[in-house]
Amino acid sequence: MFGIFKKKSKIDSLKEKYQKLQHESYKLSTVNRTESDKKLAEAEEVYEEIKALEKEKE
């Protein structure tokens, strides 16, 4: 019941952002390949941040 007030962790918000960028990249891949590659590069940067934070957490 009180889960709606729970704040997302930094890792969870980055994972959400990563998935959003991956989806945008996929959509753009049929229309504009260069923009798709840019979104994919952004997603990879976010993924590296996620990996670094998970490594710190351990």
C-alpha cells in the first residue's frame, strides 16, 4: 500500500533510462540510422554507470 511513496534507487532509475534509450534506438533504426546509433551510444554510457554503481554496492 505504501509502495507508491517509496523512492526509486539510483540504479533503478538508470535501468529505466537505459531501457527507454534502447527502445528509442530501436524505433529510430528504421528511420534514421545515425540518430539510432547516437541513442545506442547514450544507452551504453548509462549501462556503464549502472555497472559501476552495482560494483560499488558489492
